[in-house]
Amino acid sequence: MEKNRKTHYNGIGDIAKKISKKGEKTMLEKMKEIIAEQLSVEEDIVTESSSFKEDLGADSLDLFELVMALEDEYSIEIPSDDLQNLLTVGDVMNYLKDKGVEA
């Protein structure tokens, strides 16, 4: 056993990084993959503040297909009444978290 060896974490951020390095993806990482695939955009341009229509160029059909993909991925149903409030990637992430969905 090493005498001077210290394990130091700078809070939850370090722990989250270690977890994600082990193959578990964060919700944002999963969302980026799904959105990039559904909207044919690069993952790098997808952020929490990205607007589906203005920033990512999604039309109504794109959004419909995206919602279907999200419902499949997270095993939930997103009622059409809720869709009008889901304008950004962050809106969707918060919505999913409010519904009890984790990464």
C-alpha cells in the first residue's frame, strides 16, 4: 500500500466523468446521438440550449420521428399536448427527468 497516495474527487462532476468513462452515457450524450441520427446533424452542434427548429433545422415530420425515437429509447409516451412546450434539447431532458427517466 502506498503511503502518500490520495484519492481526491472534486464533487459530483468527477464521479460523473468516471461513470461515463465506464460506458454509461449521460442523458445529454444519449440525446445527442438520437438527435444527430434523427435530424442528420453532427452531434457537436447539439447542446442543451439548441432549438429543434431554429438551431437544428427540424420540421414537423422530423420532430414527429424524433419523438417516436425518444419514446422508444426511454419507454415512455409523450402526449401531443406536451409537445408544444418542448422547444429545446434541454426542455426535452427536463421533461424526461420530470417523468422519472434517468440517463
